[in-house]
Amino acid sequence: MSTPIFILGPTGCGKSAVAVALAQRLGKAEIVSADAYQVYRALPILTAAPGAEDMGGVPHHLIGNLEVTENNDAATHARRAQACIRDIAARGAIPIITGGSGLYVKFISHGISPAPPSDPALRDELSALPLAEAVRRLQEADPEGAAATDLQNPRYVVRNLEIVLLGGKPLSYWRNNWQPQAIGPGFTITRDVAELDARIAARAHSMLRSGAIDEVAALPDALSPTAEKTLGLSLIREHLAGTLSRPELETALALTTRQYAKRQRTWLRREPWATPIPATADTADAILHHLTHGV
């Protein structure tokens, strides 16, 4: 069996550890990251990239292999991941894809969207609009698509409006023409929200204690568009500029991560192909049971 297996979940849920445990149980498996930001070698702390000990002797791909000046949009990452998946399968091993970056996962699992690619000039124009105006324009251009969009998220609103304007068709057209089946089974690692929030708070504390501030301070002035969006980066810059105290930074970092995890949970609920699996000490065994018994 060399069919890819997807281990998904919101940030902080423990999916990376589950992927490693599953790979160890399978015996011959390699992990491919579907994380938008762990590819940057200069940001291992802020992106919570797994270190050598966390990898448990399992080969990992697309972690710490890019400079922060290199872009890593979803389509580019998917092409790199697909090449890794082919190479892993050719070695007779099982590819395990893990991550929580929605579009990055979707492009790997279901193929790159047929929707028109981004137009930098139009993207800049739409991004400059107040969110309320961008929402109004999306609702006028595609009411059904707007109703299915997270209208609190400027990135989603702008991208969906861009697709409608460039493609001349509603969002539903592009969704319906996307590959209907995932290339392999998927599992979403779930935790109680209060438990997940506590884990996120502990991670924020650990990141700052482990050197995330120094990590950001050492970055070059010009980053790629993808690297600029790394969660927590702008907050640490505010701290370095003196506008956020260390306690305020920790609180804000935990809050913005909780908000991101909430958006991830919302996205994952719309992906019924990924079976929810509660996070326990036996999660990897439960996944293996699903894979071998088809339940």
C-alpha cells in the first residue's frame, strides 16, 4: 500500500506526533508537511516545526527547506508535495501528509484548484478595500459564494472576490469542477476546545521562552509574501518596536492562535472525507484500525 494518508487538525492538536506514531507503526512511511510556514528554515520556533527528536527517526519532507525570501503559495507547495509523494511511493513507502493549512492541504488532497490564479495588481487593489466594502462587492457578485465564505477573514473575502472577478463565474462553478475525491484517506485529530485552548496558551509561552523573539529579530527586512503571513510574526515585530510588552505579546499570540485554530476547525468541518479521531494515547492505533478494517 502506498496510497497517501492525511493527518489533519487545528494548530496545537498534536497531529504531528500522531503522524510520527502512525509512521512508526506502519514501519515504512515518510511524512510530507502540508504546513504553509514550516518550510522556512529561519522560523522553526515560531512555526512550531518538529525538531529531530520530534521526528522520531521518520523521514520528513518540506520542513525547513526554504529561505524566508522564497515564496510558498498553495499551488507551489502542492507541486512540491506531489513530487515528494511520488518519490516516497516509488521507494515502496507510504506517504503521510500532515498539516492544517486548509488550501495547502486541499491542493494536495484534491488537486490544484481550476480557479484562475491570483493577479497581483487586482489582489493589491482588492486588499486595499475596507473589509466591509470587499464583502459588499462579493455579496453583489456572488451571493451564494459570499454566504459560504468566512466574511470575517479578509484573505478569504479578497481571494474569493478575485476568483469571481477574474473567472467571470460563481465560486460554486470552480468547486464543482474540482477533483471530487481525495487521493487518499484522511483523519482529523480533534480535542475539546478548552483543552486545545490550554495547549495553545502553553505553546505561546514556550515559543517566547525558547527564542521566538530573537528568531524574528534576526530575519532580513524583506520577506516573501508567504513568510510575511507567518502567524505571530507581526505581533513579535510590535513587541520589538516597543508597542507591546512581553506579557501583552504572550496574551496576543495565544489569542491570534486560538482564532486561527477556530478557522481551521470550521474548514475541517466542511471536509467530510477526513474522519474525526479524538486525540488520545491510542490515536495512531485507532487510525491504523480504520485503515485496516475500513471502519
